Amino acid sequence: MRPFDPRLLAVAPAARRPVVAVAVVGVLQGLATVATAFALAALVVAVVDGTPVGAPAGWLVALLGTRSALGWAAERSAARAGVEVTAALRRALLEHWLRVPAERRPDPDRGATLAGQGVATVEPYAARFLPALVAGAVVPVLALGALVWVDPVSALVVALTLPLLPAFAALIGAATRDETQRRWRALSSLAGHFTDVVRGLPTLVGYGRAERQVEVVAEVSGAHRRATMRTLRLAFLSSAALELLASISVAIVAVTVGLRLTHGTLDLGTGLLAILLAPEAYWPIRRVGAEFHAAADGAEAVADALDELAAGPAGRTTPAGTPAAEALGVRLRGVHYSYPGASIPVLRGLDLDAGPGLTVLTGPSGAGKSTVLELAAGLRTPSAGTVTAGHAHLVTQRPFLPAGTVRDALRLGNDAPDADLWAALRRVGLEGFVAALPAALDTPLGDEGVGFSAGQRARVALARATLSTAPVLLVDEPTAHLDGPGAEIVHELLSELAERRAVLVVTHRPELVARAHRHVGLEPRAVGATA
């Protein structure tokens, strides 16, 4: 967990301009702060000496106005940087996970936590901590340089005591890093467990185990609460330690200036400048420490996200889309596949050819039929062997339907006109049903197609597949939720599509097996396949 990782700007190029603007404004604020100290000291000296105060007062007012304008610009730039970095990082994560195979993606609970709440914590990191980091790197150097010019003795005191602040901050920050990582793990565990409970709530209620989960969720929540309190205690300890060190250091400067003023070895203007500039050398570092604790979750999320993005996407063994692959359809040779963390492979030495025409894949549950489709679609990569396939359109057992209208669901991945949409619905036997809806194609659907039955959702996904131009069609159990007449309509459609494409279908229906040009049977943990 580094304070700033340059990879962030490479991953989120849209954030470069606001981050650079934050840095530039921070430098200008440092210059204005040092200039304000000179103007204020000149005004006080003029008042004490009884000389005209117009010029120093004018400079002071102008500099205060400049600092106000720079403060407004800093807030604007910081807010924009926070929004840009957060949006760009979330977009980069989602695009990365869509590109990589399934086994390269994180666990659902960790992925949801990282892309959701984790990335949300990056906003205070970019909006508050990064500006403080720039000020902490620039303002102390400017203040110390000005002190060297006006009062070398005070500059020596500051130079000797200033390194203590980042040293103590680093020591406490190391402990904070460990506590933040523990808190992050507790949060991921809580999010994952809660998601699993919500997903399995109907089953838990059915078996009378729902009440037990209340205690488990409370226990996991307690672990997260305790980790959070440990982090807060460290944050308060860090702030107190930095405040104490800065106060003692400024007091030493003030005492040395007072003694020299008393003995007449230092004039009033120089003494005032030393007293005004010394706190400005310590304050930015104290602010960095305070903002670091406030943005520790964001820094941890940035580190995790950048590590996740650092692993480049792994492509399939044989590139898709080549003329040979398009003509071939799907070919697997000696394919082994094991799920992440599993010791027994689900596929072992599988050979499969699914060229133009209809190929059906059968076998008991657990034989790896859906895994074969995901390998052919490029969603997974084999542990060994080769996969060659053309561009494919995959229809899963639970097809995705966006929360929009029926038209949106059918146009996902294409821009077909309404006439083609109605033709596709006619081919799957849904034309009359959709036409009878209150708004026809403009009828809204709920999330994941709520409002349609499971069989209707499957047929909408098949209608969408007919609008695809992909030469390979992969279909997983298309008739699992259909009655006899509905299944017959789908079988006719698949046979028709197989005249122009390579169609690979997972099924348990003997009627579809009878229509197939090729039949591949899988056995659980099979050494091969039989055709």
C-alpha cells in the first residue's frame, strides 16, 4: 500500500488532468503561503515602527484573496479528481474482468466488494489525500528555503526536527496498513457471507435454518466492527503523536527567536517571519498523516485494483476469428480443465469437433457440459490442450436480460430494426405474447427479466441469438423450462440455424439428439468423450 502509485494514471488516463491540476494548485498555494508570511510580517513591523502601512496591507489583502481563489480551485480540482479516478478505476476493473477468462476473475464476494464499496473509498483518497500529499512535498521545502534565507538558526532547528514527523508517521502507518488490510478482509468476508445468505434465503427458510444465519451475520459484523475500531484508535494515536512533535518543534523555534530578540541579536521582522514560517513547514506533513488515515481504505483499494489490473488478460490457446477457425466451428484437442482450487479436473483429455451443422452434447450433471461451452466461447482457458473456435454467441441456462424494455433485451449486442425483432420473436413463438403486452416491444422488464417466465426468458435469449452474426452458436439447455410444443419450436429453430452455422447445444432431450448431425457424450471426470 503505497501513498501514490504511478500506475493509477496509466490505468485511469482521464484522471491525469485533474490530478496534475491538483499538483499545480498545491505548488501555487505553497508559494502564496510563504508570500503571505512575508506580507504579514511587513505589516506588523510597519505598525510597530509607525511607517505607512498601505503597501504591506495591500499586498496582504491581495495574497489573502489569491489564497482564497486557489483554495476554491483546489477544492474544485480535488472533487473532479475524486470523481474521475473513481469512475475510471471501476470502469477499468469491469472491462478487465470481462476480458479475462472466468478462472482469472476474483471470487464474487471479493469482486463485488472491490468494485463497489472498495472503489467508492478511492474518492476521498483522490480528493483529499493526494492534494495533501502534494502540499506535504512542496510547502515544507518552500518554507525551509525561506527560513534559510531569513534566519539560518531557525532553519537549522526546523531541518533537525522536521524529519521526525514523517519517520513517526511511517512507523504508525505500517501498523495502520496491517490493520487496514485486516479490516478489508473482514469487510470482504462480511459482504460475501451476506450475499450468500440473501441468495440462499429461500432454501434456508425451507429447511428452518434462517434464524441461525442471524447469529452468523452478527458474528462476522462484530469482527468487522472490531477491526474498524482498532484502525480508528491507531488514527487518533497517529494524529496525537504528530501534533505533539510539531508543537514541540515550533515551540523550540519560538523560544530561540524570543531569546535572540531579548538579547538584541535578531530584529523584529526576521523573528516574526521565523515564527510564521516554522508552523507552515510542519502543518502539511501533519495533514498528510491525518488524511492518510481517512483515506487508508482508498489506498488499500487502489493497491488491490492495480494489482488486479496488472495481470494481463489471457487469451484462448488458438486465436478466434481466423478464417480457419470460422470454417472449423469448434475444435478441442486433449483439453484438461480444473476449476480454481479444485484438485480433480472436470475435463480430462477431451477431444471434440463441432463443425457446421448441429452438434449436441449430453451427459449427467457434473460431467462438464457447460464448461465445454464456456471454453469454446473463450470465457475459460484450458489447463492443458488446445481450443480453436470461431466468433461465438453463447446462450446460457440463465440468460442475461437487462432491466429495460423487451426491445432492449432483444437488441443487446445488435442494432436490428423492429421488423427483424418481430421476425425473431415469431421464430421462437413469442410474437403473439409480446404483441399482446400493454406496450409491446416497449414493455418494461425487471432486473434479469422479471415479468417473464423462465421459459419465456430462454426464448427471448434464443431470439436474440438469431439476430447475431456470429458463425458459432453455443446453447446450454435451451428447453429446460419449456413444455412439449415450446421445445419443438426451439428444436426446429436450432435445426434451421444449423444449416448456416456451427451450433453446439447441451441438452437432455432425446428429440434434439435425434435431429443432430453429431452427438458427443460426456461422463463425469471422463478421460475422453464418445461420439
